[in-house]
Amino acid sequence: SAAGPPIPWRLLPGVAWFFLLPYPRGSCIRMPRQGHNRRALFLGISLFACLGIGYFHGTLIDLGLVSPPGIWLFTFLALIILMSGALVNDVVRVRVLSRQLAVQEAKFTSLVNLSTMVVIGLDTSGRINFVNPHFSAITGFSREEVVGRPLVDIVLPDDKGEVAEKIARIMADEDFRERSMRALVAKDNTVRKVHWSHVRLRDAQGAVTGSLSIGEDVTDVEDARQALADEKSRMDTILSALNTGLALINPDLTVAWINDHTAKILPWNELVGKTCYVAAANRSEPCDGCGALKAFKDGKIHEAERQ
């Protein structure tokens, strides 16, 4: 058949495609790199089909075999149909992922809020952007009183420099795996001793956006341990000063401790750690009628005389 008459606006669809194609082409290249192989394949097939139909239809118009449509070209109609299908699929996927994300966020929020661990979130400048209820319970600060303040405002003065340095290392993406003991200064100026671990937070591109610090309040444990150590020191001082021989004997009859007066009575080296019958009497087995063995057996006081 002879070619039909030239159509003045025939070049307009081609110009539109010229400006339209770079974006989907870039998308088809970028999507596989992000792991979206299925979406890239669907988009590529859609574009190939649209281009094929468009050029075939344009050729038929140029040959005068068909008349141009009054309003829409078939290529754009096909593109709208195929891209609408992809859009619907993406919308459904986004809704499903959003629902799953909401469930996970609810679980995380419940875990953090109900935890008896101290949780503090920091932005990249070292300012507090999140605290959980347990933080408020042990420090007396409400969330509104600390959010936006630098973390160094609520640590001991002697720790401010080291804390600021550690925050800088975290935000600079350096290694900071070590656990640390750092105290928080409560609202009433009391000190809470906390063992900290830190988690670096990142965005989708991998850039550091802040940190999450999780701590265990060990104030009561540490205070009890120190009180016990102080009491032991006082008792050691008192017992060592007595003008009476004293020895602490383990159930296996090894000597655990002696006071100074016992060391004078039995002036041999390294009594502690030896069995009492070796240390005191140079015997190979316990003494007959050993009062210590009787005391271990019935928990009562037993007297014995030895030379």
C-alpha cells in the first residue's frame, strides 16, 4: 500500500518517549542492585511491550493502514495499564510491610518500656532523644526534662571528658565494643552506678544516625559489696588485735585464716592453705576426737585440748 499523508504531530510521541525513557531505564538498572529483581523485570517487560506496540502502531499510521486515534495513542494506553498493575502491586506490598513494621515497632516499644534496664537514645551530637520509663524511675528525671540535653549533663563531673570522647567515637563509626561502668547523677544529686552496653544506629544507606545505650543499674549490688568488704576489713582488724589465738577452718580442715596471735603461737610459714592437723601437730590424719569435725557435724560448740 502507498504511504499515507504526513501527520504534522507524528513526532510528538517520540519526543515524549525521549524524555520519559531515561527514568525507567535508570530504575531498571538500580532496582536489581537493591535486590528488587522482580520489579525490574516487570518494568522492563512493560516498557518493551509499550515500545513495541507504539512503533508498530506508528508504522501502520505512516503507511496509511490505520487512522490515528482521536485522543490517546495505544502506547500510552498500554503503558497506563501495565504501570497501573505495577503500582497496585507496590501499594499492596507497602501496606503489608507497613503492617509488619507496625507490629515489630509495637513489640520493641513494649520491650523497652517494660524493661528493668536503663535505655538512652542519643543523636549524632550526643544529645538525648529517647529514654525509657526505667530511666525516669531510677533518676527522677521525666522524659521532657532530659530530651534535647547533652548526655554529659547527667554524668559525674570527672566522667564528662571520657563520656564525650566515647560518644564521638561511636558517631565516627569507630570500634567501641567494650562494656563500661558509668554513673548517672539523679535529679536529687544521688549517684546511680550503671553497667553500659552500646548499639550504633544507622539509616537505610548505612550512615550513623545515633546510638542506643542499654544499662544495668548495679548501685544496690555495688553498695552491698562495698559494705561487705568494709565489714570484713573491720572484723579482720578486731580479730587480729585480740590476745587470743583464732583460726578459720574449712570443712576439709584446711586453714583459711589465722590472726596475729595464732601466728605467734605457731610460728611456721604458710599455715593458710594447709590442713590444721599438719600445720599444728605435723600429723598425717585428723586428731582423735577432733573438735572441728564434731562442730561441722552437729553445729555445736566442742572443746578440745592439744599439745
